[in-house]
Amino acid sequence: MDLRLGRHAIELLQAARDAGEPTLIAQAEAMAMAVGFVLASRLPDGEPETA
């Protein structure tokens, strides 16, 4: 689930950049940062996940 959420955030950001709309880009960047924060908070001891 976490991996899908991260990929979705990246795809949304890429689509916004492709569209070239500054407002969409800013919103997608904010959402991607929020998703990244949530995913990072789930890691034990703040250590990066290794796959």
C-alpha cells in the first residue's frame, strides 16, 4: 500500500509538470511532500527502507 501511495504521488507530480500549470504543480508538490512525510514517519527509528 505504501509503495502504491508513493508512486501515485510521483505520477501526479509528473502529470502536473507535463501540464505546465503552476498551480497544479504547487499542489502536487505539496501533496508529494505530505505523502513522503507520512511514509517516512512509518519507518522504524527513521532508518531508510531497503528492498
